Amino acid sequence: MSPAVLDAVALIISGAEGPPPYPGIAGHEPDLSATRQHRDAIEEAMNKCKSC
């Protein structure tokens, strides 16, 4: 597996965590549906990398 793939996966994971950027400001609430979709996409990508 290319080291670039591992770096990219680590970047995705680190970018997927953290508090909302504008807590309490109307119109900037976290989109939980999108968050779950992103989580599932990251998990799917990680599972694909395990089989490389």
C-alpha cells in the first residue's frame, strides 16, 4: 500500500473529529445526518484499506 494512502486516511480521520465550529449560532448547527453519512463513508474507506 502506498504511504500516501495511509497519510490521506489519517488526515480524514483527524478532520472528522471535533466540536462544531460555531456552537449556539443559528444556521450553523451541526448536521447530524451529514455527520453520520461521513462517518459511514470513512468507515467504508477504512475497511477497504484493510484489505489492500
